[in-house]
Amino acid sequence: MHPRVPFAQSATLALILCLATRLIAAEGDKPAPTDSPKPSASALQKQGRGIFNLKDVTLDNIKGAVSFPAVVNMNSNVVEYVVVCDDGKTHESLLRTTVEPRDIHVAMLLIGAKCAPPLSPDELLRVTRFKGDKVQVWVEWKDEKTSHKVRAEDLLRNNETGKTMQHNHWIYNGSWTFKKTFIAEVERSILAIFTDKDALMNCADPQSANDEIWFAHTKKIPKEGAPVRVTFQLLPTEKQAKAK
């Protein structure tokens, strides 16, 4: 079982919903906006042992993973994001999705993700590297011949070196709130390469601060408009890894 399972497998939908509300409140400056609709018992549906759907987001409580559908937004040119909403910064994103950032955030909290500590707006302006739980990001799709499952890094190419981005973790910072507004919901940014305090998750690559070198890896990406599925796999903390 995943080491950070926050609720029992036999929990009812009502209990899960209660815990989601508590987890959101416990995040300090990381909750969803208070004026947005809360997840309802009808929105959170059990699909199997440890598996639940929150609208179009699937959370696997045993594996510690959250997944959602997306489509290829571009397969060439410079990119600053891996995933944004389809009404977000699509001119610089590899993938786009109709899924709401808040639903992804709630699902991540439910599998036990810890975000970056709360920071003031001034502190956020000075951040170059966020703290937060480590996550692996996977992208899956099918073509006529086979199924593919690759790390998100495999779809990105460093234009200076010509090499694929090295495998690393991503940082779940969880965006932030300002005047009770969840900024990821406003900016529609989910997974950023170039450091973005407004996105749910950021890249840990040492060269991620350079917004001119990362390009879509054309040879490795399906055609534009192809459906894919994105998975955020929560990694064990250093303490948990040492305990194994």
C-alpha cells in the first residue's frame, strides 16, 4: 500500500468528502476558492478498490497516483508548460486538458500530497525553486500499432544540446491563493517547465529557468489533437525511502 494513504479503503464517500474538505483547509494558503462549488458526494465516485473518480480525474489511493485526460496541443516549437487548461496558455504548452486545476488539486491532497509552505506575494516573486512533494509525470497514448507510456521528460528536447530532458522529479507546489481565489483556477496552469508560482506543479530540472531552450520533442510526440492520459505519481519522501 502507498505509504501516505490518507483514508481507509472501506471509507464511505461521505467520509472521503469530509476528509477532502479538511485537507483543503489544512493547506493554509493552498485551498480552493471559498466561492467555488465544493466537491459533492455525487462528484466523487468509487470505481474499485482504492480507486475514485472526481469528475474527469481518477485518483488511485493504493498507488498514490492521480490521472486525467488531455490532448496533444503542439508537437514542435518552444514550450514553457507540459499541461495547461484548454482556455489557458495554449500557445506555449505541449498538452491541453478540459480538467479543472482545482479537481486535480483536491485529488492530489486526497492521496497525501504536501504542497509548498505558504508564502506571501512578495516572497513568491523571489522564488526560483519551489518546495513540495516530488512527483513523477507519465504520459500515455495508443496508436494503431501499440500503446505508449513515457516520462514527461521524454517529450521535451533541450534545443541547445539537442538532448532529451534528463529524467528527474517534478515539484508539487500546489499553486497559491490571493484574496480567497485559487490562482491556478484563474491562470489555468497545471504543469510548468519554466518556473511559475501560479501552476500546480513545477519542473526540477536545473535549466528549467531558461524559457527559450525547451522544445516539444517532435519525433516522440503524437500528432496534434491526439488523446493522451497524464499521470502524476507521488514519490516517497526521503524519510519514507530510508525506512524501506
